[in-house]
Amino acid sequence: MLTVGVLALQGAVQEHLDRLNSLPGVTGVAVKKATEFATIDGLILPGGESTAIGKLLLQYRLTQTIVDKVRSGLPVWGTCAGMILLAKSIVGESTCHLGLMDITVQRNSYGSQLDSFMTNLLVPSVSATPIPLVFIRAPHIAGATAGVRVLATVDDKIVAVEQDNMLATAFHPELTDNLAFHRYFVEKLTGNPSSPS
């Protein structure tokens, strides 16, 4: 049984837990204490308010714990705000949060909450059929180093990438019933990816 932690400081925590717990052989657990990170096989940084989550990471003294675990090989997936947390650079800002992934992120690149939208996209590495993607005040990746693999683009904007043990998406797979991205992330934990289905 694999245990995947969802950072439970703010944001779409329960939605991720529900998706994880619907996968065979996977248990999703909420984590917000440093001691809880010793028992997980992977970590999801959920969507929400990245600035608020960043402040809570400092308040709960979790920043260095997460950085150390990911650098030691713990698979991590950031969705929307979680992607911003992972980035080494944020457009227009002098500081970042975790600073782990070699990407530059542009906040709110699709507009306000009123400009939220859903689209269907074929992401060949993840699924053999189109996946519904939900964008809510979504960022996009404005730049990435050669070591970052682009998984998906929408309107010529990069919206999904992976680098080593890190996965980042600008959209919210947890807000749909489609499990393709959650399944893809879990496969990173096992090191035995199956053919996209």
C-alpha cells in the first residue's frame, strides 16, 4: 500500500484525498506536521492561495522539511498554487517559496476567478484519451531549463511539466472525476509507469 500525503494547510485538500483514495493500493493522508512526512511515499501540494500557503509553511516550520525530503527523492506534485510553491522563480517577485523546480511561473495568467474555464486536452504521456483540465486563476510556466520536460501546453502556454521526482500542473485534476494525473503521479512513486490508458 502506498501512502500519499496532501499538504493540509489550505486549499483543495479533500478533493485530492478523495481522488487518491479511489485508486487501488493507495491511501491519501492529510499532512501538516513535520513528523508526518516520515510516513509518506509521495506529496501533493494542492491548489489554493500560494501566498497564504507559503506563509503557513513558515509558520508550521515545514519549508525546510519539504525541501530536504524532495531533494532526497520524495516524489512531489504541485497543482496550481502548488506549482507556484515549487518554482525557483516567480515573474515580478524577488523571492520564491520552496525553490525546487527549474521553472519560472507567471501568476494569474488566465485572468481572474471569473475567467476560470475547462478544456479537454490530449496529454500523451499521461493518458491515451483527452483529459478535462480545470483552470481557476491559473498560472502558467513562462520559462524552464533544459532539464524540465514539458507535458502539456494550452494556447501556447506551458501548463504541465516534470523534472526528476517533481511534477507540476497549472490546472486542477482533483476537481474532475478523471484520475489520469493522479494515477500518473502514483506511478512515479513506484518507478513502474504503465502505458497511458
